[in-house]
Amino acid sequence: MARKRSIIDLCLTPKAEVPGPLRYAVATFVWVLVIAIWSILTYGGIMQDIFLPSPTAVMGAFFRLFEDGTLSQHIWASLQVVLMGFIISSIIAVPLGLLMGTFRVVQAGLEPLVNFIRYLPVTSFVPLFILWIGIGIEQRVTVIFFGTFFQQLVMIADVSRGVSKDLLNASYTLGASRRDALLHVLTPAALPGIMDTLRVTMGWAWTYLVVAELVAASSGLGYISMKAMRGFQVDVIFLAIAVIGLLGLFTDLIFRLISNRLVGWAN
Amino acid sequence: MSVANVLREEPVPAVTPGEAPAAKAPPLLRIKDVRLEYTTKTKTVVAIDNISIDVPDNQFAVIVGPSGCGKSSLLYLVAGLNEPTSGEILLGNEEIDGPGPDRGMVFQSYTLFPWLTVRENVEFGLKRRHVPAAEREDIVNRYLNETGLAAFHDAYPKQLSGGMMQRVAIARALANDPKILLMDEPFGALDSQTRNSMQKLLLRVWEQHKKTVLFVTHDIDEAILLGDRIYVMTARPGRLKEEVVVPIARPRNMDMVMDPSFIAVKRRILELLKNEIKDDDEH
């Protein structure tokens, strides 16, 4: 009979599976550790509260802003901008990326330009966007669009290039037209990769949102942290960061759920 | 070029002369002086050098040859997935122009659509050809039963073994009722036990339909077991070396591998290939 391997042995073996409860225990431990260090630093008086607020101060800021309705108002403002920028970008990038990865002509035409723009830091465009578009919501949506669109395009083109030509050939020998092959083979085959791309770029969209809101905005989570900085309300800055983190986690979860429904066959 | 050599050297003892050969009907598939070249950065390579093959209807035709001899390339030409540099390929009396459902194909790599269930995979071609739903279901059920897949009709390819996936690929190609079934080393990636059971299955299915098959393999036993006639190719540039008719009666079974007639054919093919394989080890 095989010797039962100890937990420690499993933990030290590269890529070995460990029991589920252990994974949850470790995850919880890390969170507790972070909060504990934070508590010691603040309640212990090691850090001044104008630089690092205590957990209770952040909770206090949460209840304060939640009760007067400002928090939900700013969350909604940010969410609106992120979703608008992200959705507009995705709607164009997904089909165009598929075409770019599938048709050599489209690739030849777009790739050099896209690769050039892709490496330009979006932040450097912000002054230009303000000049052109002003400081309204359109400007922030544009920043997010610019930040995500070109990355999405390149990643989705890669996904569609990765679809096996054998699958297309098989469909042709079964009577599929080129249009059939595009709609009924290439697109479903690329779908898991597309979902992954969207999930990853959604995270980037949140980052660009904050950039846009820090520079020029009159609402949103980036805006309230900017305002809080001017008033030395570090607890509000922390709250804004935490809320953005949670919203990111939440959108990620939604993407996972959609993925499981849509492309469960791939797992 | 295509001279049918019905094993002159070896006497064939105690075998029922197969109902096989005798190409009296006009050939279903005519490959006429087909040549295939492709250009790499530095040179032009001749993959297939003027091959002519006539495959009669209702025959199980097998192409064997050393690896890299262009046998798969030839199959891709027949499928219309590639174009010959010169020469022509006729199915019935029509010249092949691009791929189509009249030439179903089973690939060596697994080409099931992973987002479709077994049933939906088999149904794929019928849907593309707008066959009505009720008729589709009948056809799909029939081929699922014939290939022993009925119990797995709702499974996704991910859940199947390699052998099962190739069964689905066969059912998928047959469901379209092609004029000819092209098979490109379909069992090449399978372990030997699975391979044997797939050969058995293919024999059984083929003997029911007698649909013309063009089958590519480098496995000589497989070629003789399955084929009515075997086209032996030379090493690259691929030419037709000889056409060997297999005088073994049907229905066939795995035990026939030990028959003297089987061994006679095998000896003949080995002899033909002997000079071709020696320099080709690195492939």
C-alpha cells in the first residue's frame, strides 16, 4: 500500500493538489494577517492617522458617505463610465479582432498601426482629450476606450489566429461555406479566448477610469479620492480604493459566471 | 502509369478469390497526372510528381508510402483543401474545385467541434446543407447507432477518448452521405488496442455501405486488412510505385492477418517499400 503523503510534503511539491479546506484556511489567514498588521500600525500608534487611517475610521467613512448617498452616487458615476467605455470598445474590438486574426489583408492593414498606438501611454493623451472633448463624461469614456480597445484588438486577433485551421478545413469538407466557417466554427472556437480577453481588459478599464477621474472629473470614485486628498481625509481615499477593488472583484465574478454558462465546454 | 499488378510472383494458396478487383465500371475518382510543388524561402520542393490513379466506385482504396512521400498532400488535393500545380482530379465527371460535402474527410488530428455535443457534431454537415430537422434526427441516430455512439450522444468531445472522437469524426463524415470518404491516417494517434477496435468498426461499417474510401496510412497491416486495392508510393517526390490488389475475401476480420494470402501481400508491399524507406529515417 502506498504511503500516505503528509500535508507538508504536498505543500512543498510543485503543482501538487492540496485539500480544499487548507486552501480556504490559507486564504483567510493572509487576509487576517493583512488586517492585523494594519490594526497594529494604526491602533498601536505606530503610524499617524493622517497618513494611515485605522480600520474603524475607514468603516466610519463608509457609513458616513453611504448614509448621505454620496457613495452610491459616485459608484454609479464610475460604473457608468467604465461600462460605457468598455462596452463600446468590446463591441468594435471583438469582430474586428476576429477579422484581423482571420484575414491576412485585414491583418496587414491594421497590425502596424495598432501596434504603434498600443504602446503609446494612454495617460499622455488625456490633455489632448480634454482639449478636444472637454471634461465631461465623454472624455473619461474616451480614455477608457483608448486604454482597452487596442489591447483587446491585438489579444482577440491572437485568439482567432490560434484557432486550428483543421477545424475550418473539417467544416469545409462537411459543406460549410466561408461564411458558415466564420460564424459557426471560427467564432465559437474563439469564444473562450474572447471571454478571457474581456475579463482581463475589464481590469485595465478600471485602472484607466481612476486615471481619467483623477485628472478631470466632477464625480466618481477617483474624483472623491482626489477631493479627499485636498481635505486630508485619508479614510475616504482608503474607502474609494477598497470600493474599486470590490467592484473589480464583482465584475470579475460576473465574467466567470457568464463564461461558465457560455463556454462551459472548454473546461 | 497505373498498372494493376495482381501479385504475380507469390502464389496464393487456399484463398477464396476476393470479390474485390476488376475495374469494369468507370472510375469514381480519377487523379490525372497530378503534380504538387511548393516553394520555401530557398527552393522549390516537388511533393507529388505526376501521379495518376483511378479509383473505381465502391472500393476501399488505400495509399501507403514512407512518411513525407506526399500521401496526405494527395488526399488534401482530392478534398480540395489545396490545389495541384498541374494535372486534374475528377470526381464522377466533374473536376474538383475547392472542398465540398461530396468528399467527406476524417483527419488525423482531432477535428471535432469542441463546443458541440457528439450529436451536434454529427449533425453539423446536415445543418449546413439545410436538411429538415426530422430527417436530420433520423440520419444522426442511424450513424450514432452504427458507430456505437448512441450512449454518448450528449457528451462533449472533451469527455471522450481519442478512439471515441475518431468514431464521431467517421459518423460525422458519413452522415453527409459523401460520394467518397477520405481518411488521413485516422487511427495514427491511437494506441494499438484502440486502433484494432477502430479497424474492426470501420470494416463492419464499410461492409454495410461499401462507400468508396480513399484511406492514407503508413501501417501496412492496416492497409491490407482494410483495403481492396493498395497504391504504393515512392519516397519524395511521391510517385505511384505500384497498385496492388488485395485478394482477400470479405467480410474480413482481424484473424486474417495470419492468412498466407495476407502475408503474401504484405511481403510484396514490404519489398516495394524496402528501397524507399532506407534513407528516410529522420522523418
